[in-house]
Amino acid sequence: MTRLSVEMLAADPVEPITSAGHAQLGIAVLAGIAVIVLLITKFKLHAFLALTIGSLALGAFAGAPLDKAITSFSAGLGSTVAGVGVLIALGAILGKLLADSGGADQIVDTILAKAGGRSMPWAMVLIASVIGLPLFFEVGIVLLIPVVLMVAKRGNYSLMRIGIPALAGLSVMHGLIPPHPGPLVAIDAVKANLGVTLALGILVAIPTVIIAGPLFSKYAARWVDVPAPEKMIPQRASEDLEKRPGFGATIATVMLPVVLMLAKALVDIVIDDPTHMVQRVFDVIGSPLIALLAAVLVAMFTLGRAAGFTKGRMSSTVEKSLAPIAGILLIVGAGGGFKQTLIDCGVGQMILDISKDWSIPALLLAWLIAVAIRLATGSATVATISAAGLVAPLAADMSTTHTALLVLAIGAGSLFFSHVNDAGFWLVKEYFGLSVGQTIKTWSVMETIIS
């Protein structure tokens, strides 16, 4: 395993915007994170505003000129949104088409019709993992929890026995598997190979969801035994549709971007010649932008038209999918701005200087940094973005495989112990009708097991 060494330091480090020493920089980082946490938790400020103010506070505490701190934040925000903004938008459109057409219900109903008894938790993991591929975590929760509640009520199952596997499937997809925003940003930051990261992420995800999902849910159901809250079981989204897409067509549409990206990775390995025509073709169709765009265009026919959508309704569905992601885009962008401010102040170099003599594996260091930021900010995406920026110099001399594993280590750390400063914590608490203590015993512990 690659370890920290003097040679790993950036060959041509950018001149920091401040001349502060390590002690002052360390205090500035803690102060910046504290400002973000305080604004989010105490003053209930939107994460975008909190990250913006926290970035400026970080620069001020580090002694950086205000104009340079603003420039760093703006540059980080712009580059992050430019890199992942279009992908986030395409993912949102695909998720909305999946939900509104009844395609998601089709997947759920087909699998549940073939599952029962002891196999139900395993079915919920499968459903959540497939649904979670193109969806944001919060969207996946909103889509799947009503299904979880209906299954628990109709089948007289323990709510935690069904719910924890579904949450585990969604969370693992969100933290480890592109094209989710966190992994994509980390891949870009450390210059990892997307296809290799995707392939290794799937390999890691399989045993992870088994342990944190069906296996842990046995204990979670004993610790917290609550019925499905009646008021939280809504009408299903597809009841107003005359017809809905078939199971095979829906699965094929959801899996299309993943298949295209994996195909690109396979061609890169087999041919390994950037000038070869086949590799150049797959480099295009296997890029996240084209893969997701292709899936959206295909979904308009396999999901939208199959559900009887008119051109007007199709346009309306796409339009409605984009409005809710404005906040996500701004938070992701501001997280990139905070990361860039950290880097430009010299924090990444400081961490490398301090830890270069430690016998800590690089993957463990990346995980620990992501854990610390996750605990402080409550955001898996912010933790991923910030940690990826800080440990990017470590990837300079790594192999393709180790670089991909570095991304996965960051993603795993970003999921650690969700608590009261995480929006997902409150979503789970409210949907399942749990107390704060019960949510920590189940949801928070599950996230820690995944990490």
C-alpha cells in the first residue's frame, strides 16, 4: 500500500495566498469548519450560505487577503459546477422520468412479487441498489421509503428489518458509485480513472450492502421495534397512469449509463491505445456526460412514451426535475469553493508536511480526513469534495488501481456516523417516525458500518 513520503508532495506546489504557519492554519481550518457547523446547526442557515461564509472565515483566520480568498472560493465553485453540474442535471431528469412514469413502481412490484419471508430484506437491498444508481440519495429516500412502509405494513414485517436494507443500498450507491456527485468530484480531483473506480466501487459495494443491510437489520429490528407510521404512507405516484413501462425496459434504461461507462473501462484495458479508433469511440460514448445523456434520451421513449406521456407532459417532467436541484448544485459548488480555499491557503501542503513522517497508509489518511469533515459538516458531498482536494497530491505517484481505491476510501469516510447536522438523518427520522435516539441506534450505526 502506498504510504506518505516526501516524494509524494506536489512537484510544483502553488504559492499559498497566505504566509501563515502550521499552527495558524490549523486553527483557521478548525475555525472555518466550526463556523459552517454553527451556522447550519444553530442558526439553521442554508448549507450554501454557510459554506460561503465559512470559506471567507477560513481565509480571514489564515491571514489571507480578502480579495484572494474570494477569488479562491469563486474559482473552486466555478470549476466544481462546470465539472459535475451537467451530470447532476441529467441524473435529476432521469430520476424524475423513472418516478413519474411508474418505472420505479414497476421495478419494485416485480421484485416484491417474487420475494417474501426471509428473502424480503434481500429484495429491498436489490431494489434500493438498482433505484439508487441514477438517483440522488434524498430523491431515493423520498421514492423508496413509502414503498418500505407499504411492504412493512402489508407483510407485517418489522419496519427496521425492511427499511435498513433499503437505506443501506441507497447510501452505498451515493457514497461509492459514480455518477453520483461526490465520487465524480473525487475522481476529478485525484485524476482517477472513472471506469476502474466504477468497477472497483461495485465490487466493494456488494459485500458492504450485505453486511450493513440484511445482516445488520436483524439487530436494528431488535433494538428499535416500531410500526410503520400511518400518516407517512402516501398514494403511489403511478396510480394516475393508464399504463406504465415494462420491467425489462426500465431496468435496461437505468443500467444503460453504467454499462456504457464499464464498457469504456474494459476497452481502455484491452486496447490501451489512445489513438485506436475503437478506444476513441468508447472514450466518447463512455464518458459520464454522453452516457447519462444517452440514458435520458432513451428514457423519454422507454419510460415516458411507454407511460403515455404527451410531448407537453414530457417537457413538464423535465422542467420540474431541474428546479429542485438548484440547491444541490449550489451546495456542491460551494463545497468546491471551500475546498479550493483550503488548498490555496496551503492546508493540503500543511497536512502533507505534518504527516510525511507518519507511518499511515495513504488510503487510511484519506478516509480519516473525510470522516473528520463528515462529522463536522454533516454533508457526505462536502466531506468528499474537501477531502479529495486535500489528499490529491498523494495520488501523484499512485497506480491506476490505487488512485481508484483512494476515491473509494474518501467516499467511505464521507458516510461515517450521520448525526443531527445531516439532512439525511432528519429525513429518516421523520419518515420512519423515530426519536433522535432511535435514529442514532439504527441509521447512524448503519452509516458507520458502511464506512
